[in-house]
Amino acid sequence: MENVFDYTSKETFDLENRNLFDPFFHFGAHQSEISNFGDFIQINAAEKDIILINDHGIIRAFENSCPHRGCRLIDQQVGNVEKVICPYHGWQFQEGKVFIPSLKDFENAAIEAVTLHYYSVELCGNFIFFSPNPQHSLKEQIGIFWDDLEMMSYDITTKVDTNNQDFYANWKISLENALESYHVSSVHSSSLGLLGLTEGEVTFDGVNSLWESSTNNSKFHNKLLKIKSLFNNSYQKESYFSLYLFPYSMISSTYGYSYAFQTFFPKISTETQFSSRTYATKTPYISFFDDVIHLNHKIFAEDAHICQLVQKGVTSSSKFVYSKQEQRIVAFHSSYEKGITA
């Protein structure tokens, strides 16, 4: 398992992008974010620049590069466009077709084969996933957690925050930090640690896992129970939980009142393109989400700092030891090893 402990080399980074990014589905967005014709978002992942767009009601995903000369097509993170038009030579892309100015000038070129580099898109409820070259269906990949994830997606009304930032650490360091609760009391003592989370229980299914933990903070627990009637949600749990979807995605929530869908995409071998999208659910208690956003930003800033310290100190070694609260890391290593050698 030498590659899983390689946090610096470009060779391992490239191998991961081929064997983990290309064949798996990855979380992109919730349908509410691109519900209108022309709505789009841009996603940076594994040295790729990807656009998710609503093209006359069809969700498409493609690399943000014109097939003519490689110009970036859309130079915004979010927005709306009636047509995707290359700013260089005016090529247009709509409904899966290419419209080329001065087409007759290309009579000696193999122009009929020119198209955008499209990705596969599949939905779990209202959650959008994309993949360059999927080896399994999205439902097969998500496994027993499909119904839970689908139900969560239907409870969501809108995205209320996007937190994009670079973690100056290898993506595996960043992800492994999110997979374990052992660090919470020391790293998040004034944020997530205030919940007094218990050791909890982990459910494994193939490459994915779900961690659920109750809270020892009775004041916090009673407060959340008191407002439960204000949330008209189908999916609620009296616990904090995080669902990990191999290889790069995780959705977490406290009691199912809101959701943070995180992605840990490789940027370079020593940096992670981290993103957390916070989603609101059905409630008139809108101010609740302001507190959630503030807390999430604090937690993820603390995570970014500790991951950077790990990156600075870590060396390639397979002699690490793991507590019971870090068992999801051990499971990740096993899944990684199978995926990277496939």
C-alpha cells in the first residue's frame, strides 16, 4: 500500500487521477442550483475544469475547453448563459451540438468528429453526480445508502453557502482528517467539539461508510429537539452523521436540519481543492442557517490548518497506528488500494 502513503509525488497523483477520478462518479451539485435553462456552475477537480449546465432541462457536464483551439469557454464560477459561445472564434455549443462559424473553411479537416468532452451525468434524487468514464452505475456505486441520500436531496430547498478553499495538503490527508473523530476534541474544541460527540457507530458498505454519533451536550441536544417541529423534513436523525462516498465526497449533518456536501478533489500532489456546499431544508426558521454557515466555516478553517501541519510533518511511512475512532481511514486505505490497482 505504498501509494496511499505517498503525499508528495506527481507520479502517484497522476495514477490516482486515472484510476480514481476517471472511473467513479463524483458529487457536483444539487438540482436547485441549476434549475433554470442556462444555469451553470464550474467545478475544479483533478486538474480538470468542468462545467455543469442546464441545457434545455438536460443536465450536461463537460470540460471547460473549446475543442477547436482549447480556449476556456466559461470564465465564471456560477451564472447563466443562453448559449455556450467560445470567446476566441465564436464556436457555439447547445443541445449537444456544435455550431461553427465559416464552416466551409474546414472542408479539409475532420470536423464531423469535433465535439465537447462530455462526462456522464446521473442523479440520486436531486443530487447531481458526474464521471469521465464510469465503470458502474451511480446506484451501484452508492449501494445501501442510496435511499437515505435520495431522501436527503428531496428535503433540500436551496444552497445557502459555498465554501471553496485550498487545503495545503495532499487530498488523502485532507480526506482522512474528515474520516476520523479522534481529532475533534483537540482541533475543534470551540466548534464541533462543543457538541460532545460520542464515539458513535460506523456502518460500512463496500467502499462507502456512514458514521453516526449522538451528543453528550444535553443543552445542545434539547435545543435541537425543541426546534424539530419547525423543520418539515422526511429525513431526520437525532444525531450528527457523515456519509462518505468513495473516493472524494462526504455529506454531513446535525439532525438532518441542514447539509454540508464536501468534496476533496486533488489539485496538485500537495494541495486539495476543498469545497463545501451548505444546503437549507424546509423550514421558516431561516436564521438557523446563518449559525450553521458560521460554524461550518470555523470548522473547515481549523481542518485546513491542521492538515497543512500534517503535510509539513509527514513522511512516506506505512507504520502509522490507528485508534478505533480512525477505523474509517483503515477502510479507505483498503478501498484505495483496490481502486488504484484496478
